Amino acid sequence: MTAWDPHPQLATRRIGADRIGPGAAPGIGPGAVDEYLALQAAAIERLVGCGVEASAAALHMRAEARRLVLDSGLDPAEAHLAIEPIMATAQTAIGEVQDELRRVVLHSLRLGRNRLGLA
């Protein structure tokens, strides 16, 4: 597993001058499309990474709950009744955080598109 860079580097490739000029969209400077594509790729990569991490955390949480039940000697049915509401609440919270992350990423991409003159 690789560590996530919280500050991804944007692409440095520039669009050729022949693509900028008459007929080009107003406000689009050299490299704007490349920069936006790099921003979009970094955002999507982070969304996917967070989804994988959230799924792994949910699996780990369930496995740890099972281990605790076995170690405690409690009746599995009784333990399930006690643990399941907590697990459901935690998974709901994880889902809400993922949804909020998606909204923030979409908003950031819209802002980036506008800032770069691609809107």
C-alpha cells in the first residue's frame, strides 16, 4: 500500500500555442486543460482510495468485533444484538463521510474548471 500525498503535483505539460488562439475558448491559457485533467485524476484517485480504505476499515471493524465476542465468552447471539446497532451506526457514518467527500470533490472540480477558464 502506498502513502497518499496530500498535495498532488499537477501536470506541467502545456498545450501547444497552435491550440490557443483564434477559435479557442475565451480565458483558456496554456496548460489549463492539462492542469484540470491532472486535478481531476488526483481527485478521482483520492475518492477511490478513500472508498477502498473505508471498506477495509468496515471489514476490520467487523472482524475485531467477532474476535472480541469470541474472547469474551459471551453468547454470540446476545453479542450480535449488542454489537450490531453500533456497527450499523459506524457504517452509516462512514457512508456519510464518503458522500460528503464526493460533494467536496465535485465542488472543487467545478471551482478548478471555473478558475482555469474551462467552464
